[in-house]
Amino acid sequence: MARRMVPRPAAVVVDLDARKATILEAVVIEHIDTAQPVGSSAVAASADLDVSSATVRSEMVALEREGYLAQPHTSAGRIPTDKGYRYFVDHLASGVLGTVQQQQVKDFFAGVRGEVEDVLEQTSTLLSKMTRYTSVVVGASHAHASILSVQLVNLDSRHHLLVTVFSDGSVVKHSLSPSFEATHSEVMEASRQLNALLIGTTLESRVQVPSRHDHEASLVREAVATLHASQPVMDGEQVFIGGSSNVAQAFDGVETVRQVLAILEQELLVVSLVQDMLNQGLSVAIGSEHGYEPLLACALVVAPVTIDGSPAGAVGLLGPTRMKYKEAMAAAEVVSAQLTRHFAGEDCSA
Amino acid sequence: MARRMVPRPAAVVVDLDARKATILEAVVIEHIDTAQPVGSSAVAASADLDVSSATVRSEMVALEREGYLAQPHTSAGRIPTDKGYRYFVDHLASGVLGTVQQQQVKDFFAGVRGEVEDVLEQTSTLLSKMTRYTSVVVGASHAHASILSVQLVNLDSRHHLLVTVFSDGSVVKHSLSPSFEATHSEVMEASRQLNALLIGTTLESRVQVPSRHDHEASLVREAVATLHASQPVMDGEQVFIGGSSNVAQAFDGVETVRQVLAILEQELLVVSLVQDMLNQGLSVAIGSEHGYEPLLACALVVAPVTIDGSPAGAVGLLGPTRMKYKEAMAAAEVVSAQLTRHFAGEDCSA
DNA sequence: GTTAGCAGTCAATTCTACCGAGTGCCAACG
DNA sequence: CGTTGGCACTCGGTAGAATTGACTGCTAAC
């Protein structure tokens, strides 16, 4: 899967003159609204530039030559290209959330309770309900969190459960199935040793395991190995996708819908996509920009969530390239800000 | 949401005579294959009854009158009704899994490792890949499992994590945020008391909590209350849905697709649907039979998974009413059997 | 540089005719 | 009486032609 970083439009994109920008904006807005190609006369009428459709036409020719607009066929109106959307997003799409929705977010965060996972999941639902797009909420991996507690619990003489608690409040379990039978006291002793060994370390720390050949030492070795072999992202299960039913309406063409759904099923893929983007603050990847073929028809809005200034996850919205960028960006921004505040504030278990 | 139990076709459905049954079977099979109405001549040709299309026609009229077939419009062929599918499933659909797929299942279960959750999730993926339908795998709730260990871990002086390990190998966490600050030793002491109190009990047991007013007792009370208030199904998170992208192709009509996806998002609903069915062994709910409006176009195949003879979950397949019942039922049956064996056999952590 | 006007293009729509799959009915047949 | 071939009829789907109308690009005039 060929991937490349999201290309921020640097000096490449020259600012359009004011009239071209207005025309482009009108086309984008109209097309987002109607899903139809937009004609020159519609633009001339809607935008507040007092020029005739003929003038708009000649400007549109220029915009098409420069790659901001495209024509599905002669004698049709224009639709924005990815580049057109990009310009729109970068220069023209400062939106504020409607007051109703703003209240909705406030109410939600005022009333939300429970485990981090539950909060994230509910946030995901909130976002998708608000925007009618598919939302992706990614929680921080606990790769850098330190271990608060390790416990080895007997299931039976051959099977034990390793329960690890991290400083970010996450808990993971691993089963151990050693090839020998261990007594209850051996397991207890191993558990004690593991605590001594691992508390305060992170999954990335190297630790000195005992090299003896007794049962305790073997258990400890196996436990440490299992723990360190675990994939932080996988184990965290910190991905919450909401509103996937919205893709059914967002795209036309069964095959596109199927492809997007299939992508969403592979949560890992979505996570990596989101994570590629979250250094840049609130950001958007449009169509080909994320470099992932099956999502050509999609745009992805991502806003990072931080805790103590360092990245702790992200919220994202996935929609068609003709998505309502203003609303989506505003929603993502507000929700990520609230989430950041939520984690900094009353609830410290994150 | 109006719901009723799946009505098993008892004495109501009179056995059709052999020829009608053959004709019905031919119509069902053909329509499942082609998604088109099936005409009398096609039936006369395909089935091994040596009668003319005219005879088939008159039989079809009867089958329609009795409610097994329907005509989309005059001068079209017939399609099966839900009742028709029901008869097919009950009397005509004994299928065996293709050897290729049988091998696929075997290979999968030979190679599968890891936590119960991972096994269930991968099973779900397997099922959906094999059948091209959406799979639902439900794990047992740990409502009846006994508690093996309880541990209270300090996050900070105001926030603690209650980690509970059950005999079925599941681990759940709850945050506690008492209104007072607790010292490390108070938390340790409360943890000890909780262990003494809860080990061996189930979530349904009543336990005697201390009534003192010190910090330890308060922590213990809060912990027990939190634990007992938790929803087993919710917390277990033991629902795994795979291949939801398949719904995009399974139904025509964007709206139907959206509705089905929306249902799948509400995992609780799917679980209750499945659980209504799993007393009956391998069973099928077709169209209106599950009594849930938005799934009128769907059929659901469910096979229970047992451990030590008692129900421990289920595997299900969700598809259109014109789904390949033979294959789907065979797949569900084989996989549930393998899963049952898997849990009984080498892996005891379930 | 802007505009009105005009000819040209092409998707979408409508209309028509027609085909053909499939039915229902009936008379004849064993 | 059940079965069958034959026949008229229905009606959705398709193919083609005609029409519409929303655009454009171009050009000449302002």
C-alpha cells in the first residue's frame, strides 16, 4: 500500500485573486450542497460579485486550466477537484459550529461519566450523530505509560492470567500457558517478583529477567516476554468508529461503499492514516492526498487531542470529498478541545 | 421495538406433497442464485420432475395461494416468500460445507492462539470471509463466573482502579473516584478486604459490606457497588461483528443498507436478537420472523457455542433473506462446533 | 476588461415501439 | 382427473429517436 505524507500546500499554491477565489468558493459550496456540477450562471447569481455569467465563465476556464475545477463533460457545469477543495479548506473554510450543536457538545461533556474507553466511544457516537459522517476516535497507546501493577492470577495449574495496570489507567491481560504445572505459591511468588521487576518501567524498558531454571523464574521470563511482545495499538483497542452506516448515503456506487466499509473494518489502517496527520493540528486530507487508493473518494478531517501538551489521541471524521468541511472541521475542533479539557480536568484516569 | 419469539413452524405448516416441495425448492435455489423471479419453464427444465411447464404453473398457482410464493407483478416469475424460505430451511436445506472451506476452518482452528477475545474476533472474520455475509460472534457474559481476584490500584490519591478477574478469564476494570483522599496503605487495606469479601462470589451474589465510616470501608462499599452495578453484557464487550462491508452488496437500495448498518452499530440489539434464538440449536430467523422491522429484508442464522454443555455464546450470520442457507447453516454449524471443541480442549482460559 | 448574444455540445428525459418472458386459461388427450 | 400443448394477454425492460435544457466557448460590441 503506497503511502506518502500529507502534502501541505506550501508555496506551490499561489493565492488566487479575490474574484477567482470567490468563484471557486461558490462552486465548492454549491456543489457540496447539491452534488451537481455548478454552472456559470448559478455562480453569477449566488456570489455577491456583480459580473455576468460570461465573465464567470472565462474565469472558470482559467480555474480549470490551473487545476482547481473540472468538467465532467462538455456542456456541464464545473465541479471542484481535490486541489479546489484544498484551496477552499486552506483559505476559505473558517466555520463556526451552529449554536445548537455547540450546546449539544457542551451537554454531552457535562454529563459524560465512566471509563476512558466509554467516554471515547460515546464521543465517537456524538461526532457521527452531529455530522452525519463516520467518526474515528483514537486513544493514546500506552506504549509510554509506566506500569503501576502486575498480577499473575491462577486459572488452573497450567493456565495463568497476567494482568497489567498502566499509569494511564489502562488494563491489559495476557494468558500464560507454561509447559509445567505451577503451584499456587509459585505463582504468587512469580507475581511478587514481576511487581518488583516491572513497576515503574514502560513497555519499552529493558529489564533484567532472572536466569534461574525454577518455576518462578520461568514464569517471570514468560510473563515479561509476553508483555513486551504485545502490540501497543492492538492491545489498547483504543479505536472507536461510529456512524459507519453513514457511508451508505455518503457515496453513490455500491462498490465505493463496500470499499470504504472494508477499510473501516481494518481499524489498524484507519489508525495509521489518522496518526500520520495529527502532528499538524486540525488538518484535512482530501481525496488522493492521503495516498490510499480505496479512499480516493473520501476526505478525512483530523483534530488531535492532547494531554499535558503531548499527543494523546485524535478525533477524525471521514466523509466524501464533497463533505461539509466547515461543519466537520468545526465539530472536530470543538470536540477535540472538549476532550482535551475533559482529560485534563475532572477525570484524571487518562 | 416490538419483538416476539421466533415462531417455530409447528403443526401449522402442513407438509407439501413431493412435487410441490420439489418445485418450491427449485424456485428457492434458482432465485437465491440469480436474484430474479423464476418462471415455470425454468423450473420444469431444472428440476428432475418430468412434467411440462403448464403443470408447474398450476402447482405454482397453488403454492402462491398457500403463501409460499409471490409474484412481483403479473407476467413475472415467482419469488419465494418468507414462508417459502422457511419451508425450504426446515425441510430441504441439509447442506454440507465444501471441502475447501472445511479445510479452511480446520486450518484456522489448528493455528489460532491467544486470548479468548482475539479468538472470537478472528472467528468472526473467518466466518464473514468464508460466507461473504456479516458475521456476529457473541461471547458468554461472565454474569455467572466467579471472581478470582480483585485489586484496587492507586492512580492518584483521588482516583483508583478496580481490577477484577473472573474465573472465565475475563478482566474488567472500573474507576473509583471517592470524595476523600486515601493513602496508599488505606487503598492496600481496602484491596485486601475486597479480596476477602468477593473471591469466589459471582456478580449476582449478595455480599455483606462493612458499615464503618472509615476510608477503607467507604472504598470497599464503593467498589462493591460499582462492580455490582455494571452491566455484564456491556462490560464483557463480547460482541464481534465481522464483514459488515458485505451488506453493501447483499441488499439493493441504499436505504436498506443504511438501516442494516445502523442496526449493526447497535451491538446490544444484535446480541439480544441472537440470544433469543440460541436455545434452539442451529436456527434461522427469516425476514419478519425476528419481528424487528428494519431487518425485514434480512435472515439470521445462529448456532450456539457451548462449554461443558451449557451455553457459552453463539455464532451468527446475517444476510439477505435470499441468502445461501445451506452454506450459511453449514458454516455456522461447523464453526460453532469447532469453537465449542476449542474451548473444551487445549485452551482452558475460557 | 466586461458583456450580451449566439451557435454548439451533450447528458438527461421522454416517447414510442417492440420484444419476450411468463402467466392464465382452455380444450384435448391418456 | 391429472396432464399437456396451444394461445391470447400482460407488462417490465430495452432500444432508438426526438426533444429538452443546462451548459459552454466564442465573438463582436461596449
